[in-house]
Amino acid sequence: MSRGLAGRAAGAARRPWQRLISRLVDQRLQFQLTPNVGVGRDVEGLKHVAFEGDNGVGRGTVFQGAVRMGLATTIGPNCVIHGPVEVGRYCQLGASVGLYGRDHPTTLATTYLNQRLLAGAVGALATDDPVRIGHGVWIGHGAVVLRGVTVGNGAVIGAGAVVTADCPAYAVMVGNPARSIRSRIPDEAAALLEASGWWRHSPAELAPYRDAFTTDLVADPERGVELLTAMATDLQG
């Protein structure tokens, strides 16, 4: 066997061990906050976050400013969340999402905020306007939501979108600047979901309504409305 082939064979033999070691290191660098909050490695700024519980935070995510995370909401790796930001219950953020409740001033002589200039005097004039994300929202990979934006319940923000204006409930928004291209479910189904307030309930309380959550509301709207009506009636009672 040539020296090159032997080297490649030895390298291939080592790779399973390297992968195993990497997995073990990753697991050791993860930790658990209470109540039931799982945090990946290299997460920064956790002191800024109020978790409601049953949350997950992916590796490399950075928090700044005041941040609130609702029940069961999960955050993908390498996100940047700069408060003031409020995220509702049962939301999911993909990898590399940015939520920015603070922005640079743009009408001053400079937009430079760092302490290196004037001991941060310009930074003290940064503009804060909360980002508010509703319940049951999905934000795709690399999307950015800018200050002052409210995203309605059940909305979908497409990968790479830059959201500069409010997003209606159950809308699908894409592009830069993001625009609503459609509602993701029929209006009647959306109204029933809003009436149910399902996000106010725990996963255990929602377990009996599995069919309501797993029926395709576009392909089978009549069945979907039937199930959602029953769920809304029960949960409102």
C-alpha cells in the first residue's frame, strides 16, 4: 500500500472516534436551567432572559437586553436576540435568526455606538422599540425581525426574510423587505384557533386534541374545522 493510501486509511479509521469524542464534548458542554430549560454550548447573555419553561436554546446563541421566552419555545443555533424582545409560547426559531429590539440612531453625525467614542454617549441614544412575536410562530433560517415589529399568532417568517413591518396572524412572509404572500390556513380555521387560545394550555392539556393539530387544514378543511370547533369549545369552557 502506498504511503498516501495508508495515510487516508488511517485517517478514515480515526474519524469515528473523532465524531464520538465531539459528541461527548458537546453533551458535556450542554446544561440545564430551571424550569426545564436546555442550553447548548457557547450561549451568551442568559442573565438577560426570562424563560417561562420547557425551552431549548441552540449552541452559539447570543442574548442582549431584556428578553422574554414563552412556554416550550425553542431557539436554533447561532441566533442573536437583542431586547427588548418578547416571544410567545410554542414558537420555534431556526438557525441564525436575528431579533433586534434596538437600532442605531440614523439622524446623528454618526451611527457609531461603541464605548470607544465619547464614552458611549451616542450609544445612549440608541432607539429601543420592542419586537413582539406571538404564539405558535415559526421563523425560518437566517430571518431577521427589526425593532418595533409585531408578528401575529401562527405566522410563518420565511428563511432569509427581513421583516420591517408588522406581520398579520397566520400569514406567510418572505423576502427583503418581507411581504405577506398568503395566509397559511383558511380564515375559518384561523378564527377557531384564535378563539381556542390553545397556547394558554400545557402540552399535557393539549394531548387529547392530537387530531386537531395533525389534520391538514388546507387539504381537508371541513374535517379541520370540525376538530378545531370541538377543541375551541372545550378549551373555552
